[in-house]
Amino acid sequence: MNHGKHAALVCAAAMLFIAAQHARADETIHVMLTDNEIRLDNNEAKTGRITFDVNNAAKDKTEHEFVVLRTDKDAAHLPVRKGQVPESDFRKVGEVEDIAQGASKRLSLKLAPGRYVLICNRPGHYAMGMHTSFVVAR
Ligand SMILES: [Cu+2]
């Protein structure tokens, strides 16, 4: 095999490898829970396996949780009953509970394209502002 052909084959193989790696790439979203907010380093991800790295960065010693709901509703206008969003009214995709102040927990999910709302559903916390929207693009 001449050198030029060999180089082209190696190059094609490398490109296929990169394409395959890209298709399987896991995306990590860093989630910061504060006393009255959920902050993400990115409110959008591509379809596939997404890992939420959830850190309770609250100033007070309150435990928080992190719930992923699949819904087209506006994150700020979900129904609330007795201080909590009725999770059974929604398609709950995943959840991590009981995250102590200063602690982190990871939640890895395979998410389909669409709109999601991320909340903390400890009583009263949603109403305090612990919600944000999240979009999974094709
Ligand atoms: Cu909370």
C-alpha cells in the first residue's frame, strides 16, 4: 500500500472514531441548589444520556431535592397543592432526594427531546423559586 492511501485510510478511521465518540458523548449539567433557586450551567442539552451533578449550595442547613418533570408548562406556573407540586400530575423522569447542605448527588438519565421542568419539591420550596426550565434538543 502506498503511503498516501494508507494515510487516507487512517484519517477516515480516525474520523469515524470521533463521530462514534460524539454520538455516545455523555453530557454533564452542573446544578446548584441555593436557598431559593436552581441554577444550571446550561439549560440545554442534546438528546442522550445526561448526568445532572446536583450540589446543595444553600446557605442554611436545609436539605433539598431535585426532581425532573417532562412538561411543556412554564416552570414558574406549575400547580401547587399544600405547598408541593403534585408530581403524579406529571411525567416524572427522575429524582434525587435528601441532598444535605454542602453535599452532591448525581442523577443520570436518558432524556428524549423536549421540554422539562426541574424543581425542588420539598414543601414550600417550589413556591420560594426553586424551579427552572430545561430543554433537550434533537
Ligand atoms: Cu429545596
